[in-house]
Amino acid sequence: MPDNVNLVTGLGSSHAVATLIGTAASQALQGDAKGNVIAAFRRSFYVQTGSRRLACIGMKALGAGPLNVLIVGDWDAKMVPNQNTPIEVIGGHLVIGPLAIDLNRATPWQPSPVNWRSSAIGAAHHRIASLAAGRLPSEGLAPVVFTGVAEDAVARRAAPAIAALKDWLGSNDAAAPPEACVILVGLGPGLTPSGDDLISGVLITLRSLGQYAAANRLADWVLRLSDRTNNISQAHLAAAAAGEGSAALHATLSALATSDDPALSKSVDALTAIGHVSGWDALAGVALTLTVASNSLQPGRVGRSI
């Protein structure tokens, strides 16, 4: 049991309340889960439990997502635990050193389904490209998808694989993505490498469009290759394989589906603010998929394979 836990109340000396909890986080922290902190940052930290499931804990600014637990209370950046700090769930409270987070009142979060119109699919990639124009980062994979230009070494390595993935999406091929795509898994620096973020964007968009056969093939393929990347990115890929990502990404898809330009601008701003270029790379995955979908889907065909 972690130090500083009151055996009567099950609480540490500092208290916080979880207000929102994602699907994957809820699974990680169920029952009497035990584990440790595996990564800590200024505004959030990741924990891994014995089931090898992950959760990310942070304040409201972290935003909703499948791995995220959003909290309020007397927790602040000075109390972010050190890596390897043990954690335990006791009576519905996540106890981490002196901090106890009440999980019992957290509202479960899942993204809402998106209802696409064929006309919205046809225009969606143009609307994203218009918003991206003039503000693309110099790093990551978004420049490759939006302009065809590989700005850095990672992008140059990824460009042939992105082209192969695009061809696969448009091919109706019942096989897994080709060998040329493998390099995308784990490609790039950071907590969630650029290649993983792009694949996540593709996976979530496919499920949003009802393209379940293609999504399942891509999910099976990337999960088989997930040992190419780190454990935090593996958890995000697993969530994306189930169709779940950041709330900002789902809000972007919803705004595209309803042709709501003010909402789209707001959601893209929120998405592209995630990480160094993680949000941009996920948006690139969305754009790549919608470009193929706009060329492949005819009215009335939403729900069939791309």
C-alpha cells in the first residue's frame, strides 16, 4: 500500500475528485488495481496497472479522451508524482503517495456517434485543407498529407509509406496494409510518434464513417506491430482501434459531418494544440482518410468498405 494512506478513510493527505473518466482509463483503474506511475509531466501523469492498462491523470485542460481522467481539487503541478511511484485503487479512490483521487463520482466519457452525409464527406477534405493552409508545422507528417512536401527526415521516411497507405485505403483490398506501411508504426520521436498519431487518425475516421471492414483490417495490422512503439503509444493505438481518440478529434469529425464551420475552426484549433505535433499528425490521418473517402464513396454507400 502506498505511504501516507489513512487506513480508515482510504484517503491520502491531499484530495481531488475525478469529474470525467475515459473508457480505457476506467478499465485500467477498476476494482483494487495496483501499479505505478510510468511517466510524469508538468500538467499530467500516466499510470499503468497490473493489467498493463494505462490511464492519464490531469486537470480539465488535458481534455477528454479514452485514457484520460480529469480531476478538480487541491492537486497542482507541484504534486505531480515521480516516475515509478506506486499507485493503488482503494474503495474507488486512486491513491498515489499523499494524493487520493475520488473516482466514484466521475462521469464516463465516450465520443458520440457521427452521422455523415455523402455531401459532407465530399467536401470535408477541402474544408480541412483550407483551415490548414498557411499554418502547417514544419515538423511531423501533416505537410506530407496536405502539401506533398516532406519537411524533415521523419517526413521523408514516412512519405512513401503514407502514399502506400492511401493506395491501400482506396483499393478495397481485403488483405492487410502492405509491407511499405510498416515503417509508420513507431516512426518519429515523442510520447506518441508521428506515424502512430497518423494511423490513429485514420482508424478513428474509418470507424466514424462506418467503414468497419477497413478499420478492422487496419486495427488488426497495427496492433500486431505495436511492439515497434512505446507502451503509452500502444495504449492510444488500442483506443483508436476501438474508434476512440481525443475529444477534439471527435469534435472535428462532428463539425465536418454537419458542415459547421465555426465549430470546425474551434475544434481544429484544439486538436492541433495537442502535443508538439501530435494533434497535427492525427488531423493528417483524418484528412488522408477523407480524401480517399471523397473519391471512393458514392451517395448511399456510407458504411461499406472504402
